[in-house]
Amino acid sequence: MSPILLAIIVVTLIGLLCGAVLAVASHFMSVPLNETEVKVRECLPGANCGACGFTGCDGYAHALAETPGTKTNLCVPGADAVAKKIADVLGVESEDVIEQVAFVRCSGDCFNQKRRHEYEGIESCRAAQMLYGGEGMCSFGCLGFGDCAKACPQDAICIENSIAHVDTRKCIGCGLCAKTCPNHVIELFPDIRRVVVACSNHEKGAAVRQKCSGGCIACGLCVRNCEQGAISLVNNLASIDYDKCVSCGVCESKCPVHAIKLADFSGSHRF
């Protein structure tokens, strides 16, 4: 018998033996599937964003099936429709989901923010931040290189006039953009809110004005004119107490730099 033919026979026999061992092992060592977990997993959208607080959709499905009391309304991207499906599978009452949307807390676009130098390097916000903090004078603002846009699974973010913008009609509130932003200027909040502060700078007013004409200067006009007492200045930046805010829009009209925005941030982000 030729050496080549002998080698082929030996390798084939080893392969058959290994296959048989694996088949026996898979039979005796297999873990029974939890049918409830499988059904719940089929209900989830598969975004694997972690907004539910678990390690992706698989982790959430496992917790719902194995841990009594796990809430059925934690899937923000799936919204009420997914919560209803999960509740039907588990045989419990459906809970309402508080839909969320991302908002960029910065007004420092190319018209408002001054540039201190021209950045030449990797087109990445994180890379720009590590190299002198990016092009803009304001070290608190959006860096504008689109790391958030690359991370968004719904193509809901674009870079326009050197700043990120969120299309709330596409945003599913997964939070991946907020986790990606190195300056933490993207915030998730319930889409029922109507008033936001589009600035993240905590410097004093004079310093802010030198860098960005759209930044909060902590003048206090919004605080003094809010009849609900819903606004305060925290570390030189306007902060809104949404338990008191009635979305009247007075603060927006009084803000001299238009750092406070009033708008409908809800969108059609439903699976």
C-alpha cells in the first residue's frame, strides 16, 4: 500500500472516530433548551444594544425566562409592541415602555463655535479628542467626526455643519451613540420631553462666549422667568427639572443665545 493512500485512510478513520465521539458527547452533555426563552428571544428586535441593562437580547431573554419579576418593558428599541409580545409569551400583564430618543447637547456647529486649529489625522472623534481635544475651541462640545453616526444601527445620525444631528423619526433609543461619544454630549431622554438644553459647557459665561456663540452663558434669565421653578444653574449650566417643567416655552424665548430648545422629539421609532 502506498504511503499516500495509507495517510488518507488514517486521517479518514480519525475523522470518523472524532465525529462519533462528538455525536455521543452532544447527546449526553446537551443542555435542554428553555422553550420560553426561545419564544421570548424571537420577540426581541435583535439590536443587542444593552439598553435593557442585560448583555444583549440573549441576556434579556434568559433573564425573562429564568428570573421571576424581570420587567417586560425594558426593551426601549422594541417599544410597546415588543413588550406586549413578551407579556403574552410569559402570561403576564403588559407594561408600558417609556420610549427614549437621543439628543446632542451641543450647539457648537461651524457657525457658532470658533476653531483653534485644523485637525489632520484619523477621522474619529476619539482620536481627535486625544490630540488636543479636536478642532473646536470648546472642549465640552461635539467633535463632529461621526463616531456616533458609525455606531448607530438605524442610520439616524448625520454630521451637518460639523456637528452631529439625530433624526428622531429613525432613532430607536438604543443608546449606542451615547456610549460611543467621547465627550458624552449625547443624552437619552424620554421622547415626551419638549425642552432641552443644547449645551454641555460648564465654564463661566465670559469664557463660553469667547468660544461659542450658541453656548449657555449662565445668565439666569431662564431661571428667573420660569414660573414653575423648573430651571436652575448647576455648575454654570442651565438644568431642567422635568418633574416641574410644563413645556411652556418661556425659557426658550428668554434665552439670549438660544441654548434652550423647545421641540417635539417623538418619532416613529417602532418595531
